[in-house]
Amino acid sequence: MTDYVRKILDARVYDVASITPLDRLNRLSRRLGCNALLKREDLQPVFSFKIRGAYNKIARLDAKARAAGLICASAGNHAQGVALSAKRLSVKALIVMPVTTPQIKIDAVRFFGGEVALKGDAFDEAYAYARALEAERGLTFLHPFDDPDVIAGQGTVGMEIMQQHAEPIEAIFVPIGGGGLAAGIASYVKFLRPETKVIGVEPIEAASMKAAIEAGERVVLEKVGLFADGVAVRQVGVETFRVCRVLLDDVLLAGTDEICAAIKDIFEDTRVVAEPAGALSLAGLKAYALKNPQRSGALIAINSGANMNFDRLRHVAERAEIGEAREILLGVTIPEERGSYRSFIARLGKHTITEFNYRYAGAGEAHVFVGLRLHDAKREKAQLITELESLGYGVLDISADETAKLHVRYMVGGRASGLGDELILRCEFPERPGALREFLDCLGVDFNITLFHYRNHGADYGRVLVGVLAPEGERARLNERLAALGYPYEDETANPAYHMFLKER
């Protein structure tokens, strides 16, 4: 990989990119008992490291390639990096973005001088359209990660870390989407300090690099989760996989709650709001620190970006405490009789109640959706549940139930009768006009909608819980229609939180 070291040392990034600081996270370091540092790529002109690779690639194009005009496909940070780099180098750039791209990102690309074309609901469609325009108009395509010059530009992050921290480094944690940043950092760090671990971090719902390394070849994920949209890549690059499979020491996975907790950690130490992909590597660092108490050097995470939609903050705040193991969510069955609530609250002792949802639904038993803040949920949760069960309460732990956390908590009390054939689906709808109508057109007049819950989280896709009246003999036909529509969905009819709070008794 020495060729990459030369390319990194010779990379042209500092005409537009900044040398970003490597800051110590004092509060988190004290809590974890380690020296945790954060590489602040959120401080770049486009609030993301992507400016490095984009500028290095464009700067190295010959006059003919530049004169042809540039084109790329991106829903966010790469788009902004290309737009600003092209403006600085006086080159025209067309950025193809999905129709679902939040307006804040579209406006940012235009602000930096890029021309925007909207196409498709997802990146894959935008990418295909961009490649078609490349061939049709003779444009020069800029890949977001699978390009040696892009990889070298991103690798300057690793070069700066080596210059900024001369003391021992146990591990550097790098977010992985397509793998360009990880390949670049690993190439430089492993050449200069082979004893330093370089560990990739991916979302559980978009673990394309981990899947590829385990399979020994690139794989295409059937679907990816979209919360950490900056790293939601179904297949890693050819070149990035070639490098990462050799140089990475490990690839860790983080869930949505852990990412939200890491966003909060970054805010508490820096007063900066990282985007989910930006906080991903810190979530990996925290997990590593807890599992490896004996350490020989600093732990460094890359804050890869801060292009966060403001509307997403409420979702992050809701999930951060669970991700930090300081809050649990329980479904508790108590007697429907006078004094039962007062008695139940008394049994909770000094635990702080963060949420309490209930609506009367008839005599007999009552089901309560309750959130509790604990000092250490991993240690205290089992003890608390055992105590409540010993007192005769039925307890269901729903702290890890996505349907409960996204939907059911806002719908407690919404029971209906006569719905024995109800099918519950948790879907992802593209955030664009007409998406709901397309879903209804797909169902036609054959299937009756019995439940619908949606909350906007400021992301490219909305999360929706849908109830459909579908007798057993009709479900195959319904599944065929949903498959043809192409919206990702999960069958949640057997979900215990649905049964406790929403299903007909």
C-alpha cells in the first residue's frame, strides 16, 4: 500500500480543506477511564471530510476532463464537497440527488455553486441516472469513494492524526459507508505505525464492509437502514474493499440508540451536533473501551460530519438515553382497580419516570407504557424487572423494540374491535409528495387500512406503522402488491408491544 502513502503525501487538499483539530473529549474520557480524542472533520468548509477527496480528484483531472463538466450522484456530503471544489477550480458541476433529499442539503449544494438534478427515491436511482447522463453528455463522473485519488484525499485525515498525536495510539475508529475514508486512513497509519489498530464502524442496518470481509468478496445488501444516511451504502467499492480487507483490524457495529448516545456525548464535550454518520465511530470507540479495559494508548474517533437536519434532533434526544443505558422502556400489566396506579408508582421507588402512557380500555387488567431513568440500565434493569414480577406485575422489556419506540409509545389506548384479520406492517416511505397515494393505490379497494401512524424525523425516509385488514387467504396477494411497490417493510403482527397496547382484547 506504499503507493497510497505517496499519493496521500502528494494530495492536493489544502487549497480548500482545513487541517482540523484533534480534541480531547474530557467528560467522556473521565467516564470511560481512557484518553478519548475526536478528529473534528465537522469543522471543514462543507462540515464534512468529503471535501478532501472531492477536491483532490478534481484538481488532478486533465484539462479535457474538466472542460467536459463534472457530474456526481450524492444525497449529501459528497455533493457539497464536489460543488465547492468545482466552484474553486472554475469547473461546472451537475449533482444528481434523490427526490427524497431534504431541502437543507439541496440548498447547501446550490449555495456552494452546484447545479442540482433530482431523480429517484434513493441513491441507487440517482446514481444510475448520473451514469446515464455521463454517457449521454460526455461528462466526467466523480465517484464518492471508489477512486484512488478520492481515497488519497481522505487519507490526509490519517496523516494529520499522526502529526497531531505523537504519543501511543491504541486504535483509530473510522466510520464506513463505501470505505473511502477507512481505506485512506488505514493505508497511511498502518505504514507509519503498524501497531496502531484501525477499526471500521458501521451501522447494524448497513454493515456492507463487514459482510464483504466475512464473505471474502463484495456483497450487495438487500436493504439498508437510513438513520445514518451518510453511510447507508448497500455495496462497498472494489478498490476500498481491496484495501480494507487487508489493513483493517476489525469492523464493529453500532445500533441507532448507540449512535444517538454518541451524538449526545459529542455535544456535551464540544457543543457541536454531529450527524448520525459523524458520531458512528465514537459509538464504536465507546463499545471498544468498555470491552477492553486494559489499553496501551489513546482511542481516536473521527467526527466525519455535522450536516444534521434540525428536525432529527427530537428523535436523537428520545433515543440517546436508551443508547447510553440510562433509560429503559417497559410494558407493565397492573390490576384495573382503584389505587393500582398509586401502588405501582410507589413500587418504582426513587427511579425517575421519563414516560407514562395509559388509556382506560375496560375492566380487568391495565397495560402501562413506562419509561424509567436508571444510573446503569444494564446492571439495574434485570433486578428491577425481577422485583416487579415478584410483586405480581406482568413486565415486558421493550427497550430494544423499534416498533414500540417509533410508534406504539404514541398510540397507547388505540384499541378497536372486530379486527381479527389485522396485519401490522412497519414500513419506510420516501419523503416526497405522492408516496402515500402510491401506497394506497397499491392496496386498491381490496384492503382496508385499520391503523396508520407516522412521525417526520427529518430524514429522507419516513417511518410508518400501518394496519391492514387482510384475511389469511388474501395475504399472499397483498405481499405481491407490496413487493411490486418496493417500499421496505417488516411484518410486526406478532410484535409483543402491539399485542399489549393496540390489538383487540
